[in-house]
Amino acid sequence: MLHVPLPRQRIAWSCVLDDTPALWAAFVPWLATALGPGGIAVEDLVVHHAAPLRHDIEALCAKLGVRTLAVPPFDARSPHCNKLRQLDTGFGDARRVVLMDVDTVFAARLPIEAVQAPIAGKLVDAANPPLHVLQRVFGAAGVPLPQVRSTALRDADQGTARFETLAGHFDGGVYVLDARALRDSIGPRWTHWARWLLDRAGILERWRVHVDQVAFCLALAETGLHADLLPGAWNVPTHVRAAQADDSAIVLHHHGRLDAHMRLDGELVPGAAPAVARVNAAIDAFTRATFDNRTFWNHRYAAHPALGSGPGSRGEALALKRAWLSALVALAPEASVLDWGCGDLEVTRNLPCTDGTGVDIAIEALRVARTKRNDWRFLTPAQFDALDGRPRDFVLCLDVLVHQRTADEYAHLLHRLAPLAQLGLIVAGYDAEPNPRSHIHYFHESLRTTLASMPYILEAVPLMETRDTTLYFAATSEAGRALAYNALEKSRAA
């Protein structure tokens, strides 16, 4: 007898992005692990955005074929309720829909087939809000009170902290919903109760940020739909010191606790270390394959500003670069400066120059830089091309070349900047392959060799070496060459 396989019961996986640095940064780990350990097909992903997609995220989704949908914000009073905009989406022939917070990651495939009820979720990890507030809300809403459930967050330091909450008061990180119930019953009532709560400003007291979760609890109780309780492994928090007994974690909820490379910090959940390691390996592999400088640096400057652009912009290297730049600019006191790849402006913030322009691909870096020199102009590369484009006396490109992924990008950047420099291009890069290498550093050719081959450069004068890089003054005019040697003589005399 011929056995014909049953068609796959399609599941749609959905998240919502908003214009906050933490959510932009969280998206890459979510996507990396969904396509990796999560085993999800790209065509089953739906990414909603309640603000215009940041350009790097838009490019990534387009490259991979991820479906994106622009949605209007739900209500200015509660950005967290933007997740409810997913309820208006047509998920095609999907039988189930999994709504997720974007600050979650997959350590393994979620066994959705184990869910039998039309709704499933995990009870909240903390009493936010506490039971007496929930009871008062339900009384005011006229919705029958669901069963009281006792639950706990296992704390590695303080043991098990038990508390009571209502059945259906689920953590918003993972909701599993029958597509028909989402469309016809739970979805419309969820929206209704969210607006009802927002119109009653004080009803949730200081727990108003949890409007979306309480509204879901009200909608579930009102519709009477049966819900399965998801095991804790389906939504493990890593931002609190919760004890994880074994490596059962499937979804980790990091709440933005990511390191400078967008990897999970698993320090607070030592029991989940193998799951965290799988997640981080998947994130590393994904970022190596899809690396975009914009994504990396936006996260770095937003979440880890003290690191700046790395060792080359801090400590002794920073002091030496500042000294050389100040000496050069002092020899041409009316000079204009274009700082390409200005980052957080730590290197050039004190330059005695009023005609200054900073350019960077990272909008979070520009946000920081603007606070340090309000007399300078700050632009992205695209804005510079569209709104400016004029030459400057000095063009700086200090910690940028080493992050150009391809030889073409490396060469294109140098040939783009050199013609803009009327006196000289002050540039740092590798003269030899760095050791060790990383997925954010690239070596294509000795910078000395590249500069020597460029028709715009009269002479490349080495100024200093720091770690693996050399800082050059690439003179583009005789006046610039004279200035460079003048600065060298003053340095030797000092």
C-alpha cells in the first residue's frame, strides 16, 4: 500500500521591530538562530516594523528573502502594544502562528506539534502586576476571574520564589496561537482590552508597561478558549539569575543582554551554558556570513559605548592619534576637516577646527558624536553624497579601512576619499596581515603599497604605529607634503 505523506502543517513565526537600538540589535540574533538552531524556513518568517526599517536591517531581509511588513504604531501611550499589530496580518495558509518578542533566540527547534490547545504560553516569571491588581482589573472589566495559579522563578542565589498569578497571564516572549482563533476571537478581543486598559491610566498602577500581557489575559478569559501551559524551557529568561536545572532550554529570552558582538551573556544562567553556547555559535556563523558594518557599529555604540571603535580609539593609541592630528591641524589653523568614520568623535573632538564634518555609517555613533561638537556637521555617507560632497583640507579615515570586507570596498573607499583631500589624507590601516584576525577585521593589501599606487597621492609619510596599524599622512599637494615633514621635524625635536 502506497503511503502518501501528509502536507506540512505550516507555522508562521512573527516578530515586531520598533525604532530602538536594543530591538535593532536583537533582531540579528533572533534571525540567526531562527534560521539556524530553530530550523525555521525563511518563507515562514514575518517581520513587522512599526518604524521605517533601518537600512542595514532592510538590506539583510532583502538579501535573505525575509518577508517584512510596515505597520502603524498601535498607540503612542504603549510602544509594547505595537506587537498587537501582528493581529491584523494575513498569515496565508499557516495553521498556527507563533508571536515572539524579538529579544528571544532559539537554541533548538520548538516542538510546536506538542501544543494541543488553540492557545499556548508560559506563565510570567514575576508578579508584574501582582495578583491583587489583576483581580481588581478583572472586576472593573466585568470578566470572570480565571483560575489562580501558583508559579515560581527559580533563583540561583535565593532559591525558589513562589508567587500567585492568573491562568493565562503569560510572558509575552512566546505565544503559540491557532491562526483561526487569532483572527476570529482572541485577536479582536486582545486589541479591545489593550485599548480599554490604556484609557484607564491608573488601573495597572506602576505596572502599566505590561498592558499587552494583561490585555491578553483578559481576552483569553473572556473568550473561554483553552490554553496549554508551555514548559519553562520554551522561554528561559537570561537577564535574571534564574537556575536552569539542565540543558533543556529551547528559547532564551535575553531582554537585550548582549555583548559587543551581539552574542548572549549567559553568566546569570550557568545551567543553560550549553544552550547559550549553541546560540552564540549560530550568531557568530551568521554574522560572519552576512556581516554588515552598520549593524555591528550601531549596536556597539548604542549598547557598549565605552568600547568606542576598539583599542585604537582608547588609551595610549587615542592619545598618540590626538597629538598627531592636533599638530597637523595647528600648522594650518584655518583648515577644514572631514572625519570619515568619525565614530563617537573621541579622536577628533578637541581639534582646533570649526569647519568640521563627521561622516559615519552608524547612526548611533553620529548621535553620540553630535553631543561632543555642536559646531560640526554630522552625516551618513549617503547624506554626504547628496548634501555635501565638497573637498576639505584634511580628510581623516582612521579606524575604517580595517573593517572593509572585500578588496573592492577597501580600494573604493581610498579612491573615493583621496580626491576630497586638498592637503592630505590622514589614514590608518594594515601594512601586514593582523594576528589574530577576526570576522570584523580584514586585510587585503599593505596600505603602504595601496597608497603608493594611487595617482592622487604625492607621498605617503608614516607618522606612527599602534598595535597592527600604521597611521599615514598621504600628501595630495606640495603644501601638504611640506606640512607633513614640518610636523615630523617638530615631533622629533620634542
